[in-house]
Amino acid sequence: MSKMYNVRISDELADKVEEMSHATERSKSYIVRKALEIYAKDYYDYQLALDRLRDKDDKIISSDDMRKKLGI
């Protein structure tokens, strides 16, 4: 199942999506959908990293200690 969203984007961004659509021979919907998928995944990873960085109970170890633990 899928849902439809209506969004407003700048003329500049719309032109870029159009250009990418023609260059890749993909629909504009495909380009926007893939961009949102990538953004959502990256944003999730970014937010998780920020949360861990701000967690005072999460022990921070040095890269040398990490290498030792991984046997590198």
C-alpha cells in the first residue's frame, strides 16, 4: 500500500528533479521517492548517533581501544 503526499518545492528544486528525471530516464516520482528513502535512513542514523553522543551513561572509548576490542 502507498500513500500520496502533496508538497511544495522551489522552482530550482523542481528543475533539478526534472533534470535528474530526464538524465536517468526515471519518473519524477521515482526520483523524489528515492531521495526521501535515502534521507530518512541517513536522518535516522544521524539522530541515533546524536542521541548516543548526548547519553551521559554511554561510555566513550578511544579508537585504539576499539581496534583492540575488534582485534585489528
